[in-house]
Amino acid sequence: MDDVRWLSPEETDAWIRTAGLLIRLPSRIDAAMTARCGITFFEYSLLSVLSEQPDRSLQMSEVARATASSLSRLSHVAGRLEKRGLITRTRACGGPGRRTTATLTEAGLSMVEQVAPEHLAIVRELVVDRLEPEEFATFGALAARIAGDVRFGRPGSDGDCGDDDGDGVETGQCGEASAPSTPST
């Protein structure tokens, strides 16, 4: 235990505040989105990622990377959105591996367009407007550095590889199957 680099009191205070933000902010955004829009933040994120694609379609594995989600959680949520008519899922035939593509429907696009202004209002209320513009820019730069400059929210960002069949069974690093993870809220 002598080689442990303990946090200084200042570092401990900063870490506790950071951990609190990481825990509380997503649930606050989610609660506000659900109350004001009738859709969770994760559901909106999934729809939004699809809306940014030229053909409003993307392989489920890419959606999982873009939303920083497990395939298990994504598959569960995609099933709910599909039942609401907001997306469709199509299994690809032929080619290597098993792949499922999610496509945003017209109703899904309408939902994104309807919810986007309220989502931005929530983001402003809870984060952006609480900081000066320079502070927010610094906050973003620090977040990028801590995240290792991973491009969150965009397909093709760093992540694990493997097949995607949309059945909720994740693949591990480069194709080794791993157990489905438990969906979180």
C-alpha cells in the first residue's frame, strides 16, 4: 500500500464533485426529457444519431458506439422504439457476420424535430447557461482530454469490434462473445 498515490485533499474534493456530476447529471437530463418530452434521453440520443445519417440508417453496432451503449441495452430500447413506430430494424442477409440495421421512420424523424428544441433547452438549463462561454469551452476541452479524445456521438469512434445481430448479445474485443450486460436506466 506504500506505492498508492493517494489524492490530496484538493484532489479528493474535486474528484467527489466530478463523480457527483457524472452520476447526477445524466439522471437529471433523463428525468427532464421524460417529463417534458415523453421520451428518455437515451431514446432521443438513439433517434438523433439515426437522424444525422444521410439515409437515416445505421448498423446497430455503430449506434451502440455512438451512444456509448451496450448492444443489450440498445436492443431493448430499439425494440420499444420499433413498437412505437419510430424506427425499424432489418437483419442483413449475406456477407460476413450477423448485422442488423436500424432505420429512422418518418414518425421518428418527426419526434426528433419536435423534441430537439426542448432537449436543447434542458441542456442549456442544466449545463451551458450555468457557465461563462470560456468556462464551457474549457469544460468541453477537459472532457475531451479525459475521454482520450474519443469522438462520442459519432459512428466510427473508437470501440470494441465484432458482429451485431441486434439480439442483445455483445461481442467482446474483436469477436469473442461476452455475456449480455444488464440494461441500466
